[in-house]
Amino acid sequence: MGAASAAALVVPGCSRGRSDEPAPAGPAKFVTGNAGGVYAVYGAGLSKLVSEVTGVPMTPVQTDGSVENLKMLAAGTADIGFSLSDSALDAWDGAPGTAFASGPLRYTALARTYDNYVHVVVPTASDITVVEHLEGKRVSIGPKNSGTRVVAERILSVAGKTGVKVSPLYYDLETAVKALKDGLKNPKTGIDALIWSGGLPTKPILDLQSTIGFKLVNIGNAAQKLASKRFGGYVLSSIPPSIYQLAASVPTLAVPNYLLARRGLSDSWAWWTLNTMFRRQADLMAIHPEAGSLDARSAIATMPIPLHPAAERWYRNNHI
């Protein structure tokens, strides 16, 4: 599909806003996250739909997650990508003591999409019930360039009276799940727990219920401390029991997700990506249920990261 045919396209379900936006002039790269995680599943699905709508390829690329994505967007080596809000704010501020301490990074925003939830996962048979019990344990805290690592290290640093020290492993999600299973047979090579920040449900974690079984550790006290320190980055929440077939809800920390774009991304790519997210939302929900969390009224809440000009136009034309 060329620019002329894309310009005439009427997007399914589109009752307001422009439908004559020109097609992008060339391909785009969408940086997502770990295999099996929501970023990777959601990003691949959205890329496929946007490619179908525009006739121009948008290629999803799996990464370590937020930190890597932000650096790629700022360097212009990726066009669009997901990030957790806390990592995005760290990068925007060039926050000391973070992966972005060398200076602020710049990018624009398309939308606030859905919230991640911090999972501290242990086997059902484990005697670990609170974060403090992780002291000295082998714990996967996410890949080194991930947003999971950022929030995991912060949780451990504020837990208890002086923080909790673990033997950290920087595993991707699928490796961490495998290592958690192995830990029951060989504690020296496996892990005792994994920390993950992801949407609901995160399928590789859900699948553990049909093998070793798992439970989620209550991080309520640490979550309260972080939420009070970082307005806009963290929100007190809980994981409903029905999500993972648990006995009760588990207090935890929610972290908003942003869909971001490199500075200078064409209006066409920004507009068509955002328009597809909303107009093909039902199709995206069939790919992952977290797509149902997208709401135009909250999607604009990406401050202090400015909306891309084409995103501003989309929201304005749709009376948001």
C-alpha cells in the first residue's frame, strides 16, 4: 500500500479525527522488551497492525527493556518504544545514581498505555513470605538494562530497616522462570525468587501455576516507602487473586508504562501508531488483554515528557 492508498484508508471504527494522514515514507523500528513479556507481545502485535494499516514495515525488536529502549530512542537508533515511567523520568532528569547519570535524555511521548505491577515470585513450597526473607538469597532482578532492575533494586534498598541484600542475577524473564524451577532441585544453580515488573497477566509467570506452582510476596511496606518518595513514578496497588489463581490479593507497586518516540519521528508514524492503538484496540486486546487498559483520557498523562506534535493533534481532533 502506497502513500496515496493509505491516505484514503478509513480505519475500522474510526468515527472522528483525520483519516487522510499520509503513509510513512520509510520503515520504523519498535523496541519492546523480553521474550514472553507484555512489552514483546503487545509491541509485536501493534507493529503488525500498524504495518498492515500503513503498508509500510514497522519491525518489533526485543530488548532488555526500558533502560535500553530509552537509550536507543535518545540516540535515534530506534523510532518507537515502551518504557516504565520511573525509568523514563530518571532519563529525562539525568538522575544521579542511575543509568542516566551522565546527562538528561530527550524523546517525546505518544501515550500512557497501561500499568506494570511488581511481581516478587517464589515457589509455592518456599518459606519466603516477606521481602526481608530474601536476605542472602539468589534472586533474579531483571536484565541489566531493564526497568525491572531499576524498581527491583529500589524495593530491596528500602525494605526492612536498612535494606535487603541479595545475590542478584540479571536474567531475562524466560531464563528467570526456568531458574526458579531449577532452584527446587539444585539451589546452587537455580534461584530462590524472581522479581519482575510486568502487565497482568505475564504469561511465563502464569504458566508456573501448572508446573511448580508459585505465590507472590507481599511488598506492601517497601511499596509505600517508594510511592511516597516518587510522585508520578509509582502507585500503590494490588494484584487481584483471579489473575494468577491465588488465594488472596497481594499488595504491590504499580508503575505506569509510556509509549515513547524519538525526537524528530515523522508525524505520519506517530499519528498512525497512535490511531491504530485506539481504532484497532479490540484486535490488540485479542493479542494481549493489557491493550484494554488504554484510555484516551489518561493516555495524555505523560508529564513532564511532552507529547509528540502529531499525538497532540490526534488527541485534540478526537476531543480529548
